[in-house]
Amino acid sequence: MMRRILVPLLAAGLGLAGLAHADDTLAPVKFQSDGALGSYDKAAAQRGFLVYQTVCASCHAASNLHYRDLEALGLSPDQVAGLAASIKLAGGQPATLDDVFKNPGLPASAFAGALPPDLSDIVNQRPGGTHYIYDYLTGFAAAPADPPMLPGHYYNTAYPGNETAMPNPLKGNDVAYADGTQATAPQEAADVAEFLTWASDPNLDARHEIGVRAIMFLVFLTVLAIATKRRIWRESV
């Protein structure tokens, strides 16, 4: 019942401006956050949060994030408060802006001993970061006949050893994007990868902006110093 209420609320709340469509980002896959001066695609990260909350949050925690942090993705305080209030915490009370993302709190025994990892810093913990998350989520395939798979494991071309305990979570059309983006499985994977990249480093945009300003200031000082030096030498000759 809660999922039927939450998904339309999320979809409506995340229908903001700044749209990126599948043919813009997936041919080949690229992420705006890549590179030394990269910045987050907030429209993609908003869609990725919808995928996370709808598909991933039932098993995976994101304990470094508070609901108030979603305002940095462009959601208004009222939208975030509404999203938080629709989520019931372990004690039955609705979440607030100051609460961390709800931990599903499932025991490892529910997953044959393989406890799902916390996703709030997963991009920093995996080689390749954002691209690894995308490759993993799109890497599920039919297992080869030989060697045989371990019981309860699934074949994945990106996972080390090619055997993972998690089944393919994305089937395509798992969510309905309010901005009109087609919710294919690769698009959902790209969007949740962008959201998890933001979750791992929410301050990237601000840090890069400060870095650019610092470089421009240093360039100005260098030019000023060279001009001053030349003037002094001319006057002393």
C-alpha cells in the first residue's frame, strides 16, 4: 500500500526542469559528473533518486544521507518534507527532514548471508565508480553452461568473478518519469548511477566552482605580477 502511494508522489515531486533523455546520455553512456571539472546532472540525479527509492531502498541503506540533503538536488523544502512524511521509519513514525534515509534493517539471513551494501558511498568504494555501477546494473545476462553457477547466484559481466548474489533489479519501466524520459532499464541504471555518484560526493559542484574561481584568481595575480615586474625593470634601466 505504501509503495502505491509513494511512487506517484515521488514521480510528481521530481518532475522538475533540466531534462536529459536516453539518446543524450546512453549512446555511448556518458556522465556529466565525469572529468576534473564535471558537474552533476540534477535532472538525472532526481530521476535516479526515484529509482533508488522505488527499487533499491527496500534492501539497501544509504546511511550518510539525510532527507534534507535532497534540497541540494533542486527539490523544494515542501517537496522534501512531503517525501519524508510519506516514509514510515522503524518505529512507525513518519520521517522528518533531519532523519537519515530509512534503513530497511533486513538481516543477512534474508539474503543467504550476503547483506546488501550501504549505497551512500558505493561509488567511492568501487573501481570505476559511476561507470562500474552502470556496467553492473546493465551487466546481468544468461549464465554460461560451464562452469556451473553457485546456488543463489546470478551471472553478471561486470562483477568480479561474474557471480553476484543480487538478482537483476531493473527490468525497465520500473518507474514513470514525470519529465517524459523513457524509463528503459539502461536509462534507469544511468540515472541511479548519477544519483549514487551525487550521494557519494554531494559537494562536488561547489568544490569545482571554488576551484575554477581560485584558478582564475591565480591567473590574474600571475598576469599582474608579470606586468608589474616588467614595469619596474623598464623604470630601472
